[in-house]
Amino acid sequence: QFTEEKLGQAEKTELDAHFENLLARADCTKNWTEKILRQTEVLLQPNPSARVEEFLYEKLDRKVPSRVTNGELLAQYMTEAANDFGPGTPYGKTLIKVGETQRRLGAAERDFIHSASLNFLTPLRNFLEGDWRTIAKERRILQNRRLDLDACKARLKKAKAAEAKAAVTV
């Protein structure tokens, strides 16, 4: 039935226009959700190999090891340099102050990434892995039922045509 419909040789039962609109909106929602999810992941973790590593840890249900942010790493370098130069020197004092500020910025960045992942990315993933899969499954079931209905209609039409032909020849 599906092949005959694609070749234009069979009738296709059309679904309700409102329902078709809902299906189109669902597809659009899925596509935009995937794009937003991917781009947000890129924004939060620009390193592709780190994203792959995080993905693997997630799929293996393991805890992702925490990474030092660039700000925290810079803060560490500044603090170590300040200790080398001497905390009493003007350059050392400045490095300590800036290093502490960088450490706080790095910690804030880490909290932001964690919060964004938990409160923004998790609901998007839940939609794609839960609700969308349910929608796709129900859509496939509906499509199969529609194809079965159309196949039955085609058989009934052929049977009626054969019956009418038999009645005419008798």
C-alpha cells in the first residue's frame, strides 16, 4: 500500500488538517530542540573531545570527573607566580588579588555550567528521549493503521468491482 501510494497508484486516506498541523509543529519543536541542545552544549563545553568524553561517561552511567576551568587554572598560575615573586612585592600582591578574583570567576563558571546542564539541558534531553520517542512511536502506529485501512479499502473496492463485473456478465 505504501509503495502504491508513493507511485500515485493508490488512494491515501488523509488525516485531519488540525492533526497534520500538530504533527508539523511536533517535528518543528523536535528539530529546534535538537539544535538548541547541541549549540548549548558547544557553548558550555567548546572542546569537542571533552564533550565526547562527557557523553560517554553519561551513557555508561558514571560520574563525569570535574575539570578545572580556565579561570581556575589561570588563578592557580597567578597564585604560584605571586608566591615565587614574593607576596610582599607589588607584583606579587597584585597577582594574589587578581588570582583570587579569577578563582572566584572560575568557580562561578563551574556553577553556571552545572546549573545550566541541570536546569536547561536535562529538560531538553528528557523531551527528546521521552516525549519525542512516544510521539514517534504513536505516529508509526497510526501510519501502519492508516496503511492497513487503505489496503482494506482497496481490496473492498476491487471485490465490489469484481462483483459488479460478475453481475453484468450473468
